[in-house]
Amino acid sequence: MSDGLPDSLIPYDEIVQEALRAVVGRVLGSVADGGGDLPGEHHFYITFKTRAPGVDIPKRLLERFPDEMTIVLQNRFWDLTVDEAKFSVGLSFNQVPSKLTIPYSAITGFHDPAVAFELRFQAQEGPNDGPTEHDEAENDGPTVVPAEDGSNVVSVDFKRKK
């Protein structure tokens, strides 16, 4: 953007992020509609803000991940339910079954390493909030290293002038 352009009165960045988060919902919905089985080698890393409105996770996970958490949907998940605003899924953490409910608005990242597809979202942060380090995904499943080549990566990083 040029310094001579006025600030937009239309929230394009919010509209685009909402549309891309709907992509996550559509992908998860197709998996749920297919009986919960992921096709081929597809699997998903989903990163979300643990304290975002509407997030419902066990207290022990919230204590361990006070800001952000990454889950893996691959081999061991169950009861995937998807609606227009959120999804719920059962996962095991250290052999303890847990149900998580995550609104799409809380998601900051979605990655399918099988096809090097990735979406990143700008977090809705308060004035004193900032990124903090978080542990890698801990739900019981294999570790997969994401592709480094950046193919099929969509990054949304709009910055609004104040």
C-alpha cells in the first residue's frame, strides 16, 4: 500500500480472513460427512488461541497451553462434528480422552502436510497481547515435519494503518 492512499472504510482484511476460515470448516465438514476418515495421506495441523471466545477445552490443557495450541487430526480422533461457526473433536492427550470445541475465529493456522497446503490467520489480539511460545502438538499421533518449500501456502497478514 502506498502512503498516499486513505485507510479503507471496508474491512477487507476481516472479510478475507473470515472467508479463508470458512475453507477450514468446509474441509473439516467434508471429512465429517465422509464418516470421519481422512482421504489418502491427508492430515491436519490446526493451531488456535486457547482463550478465544467459544473455545472449550479441558482445564488441564488450558493450564498447559495458556495462549495457543496445535492439534493434529490424523489417525486417532473421533466424534468430529462441524457447523458454520465451530467444530468439535475427540482427541487423546497422554492417553486421556478429551473433547475440544474450537470456533473457526480462534484458528490461527491450518496445515495439511500431505499436500503442502497451509493457511495462516492474523490473531485477534488485545492491546497487551502478543505472541508467546507454545509447545508442539501433544495429542497422540505421529510427528510430521512440514514442507519447507512454501508451496500452496496462503498467508493472510493485513496491517491496518492507525
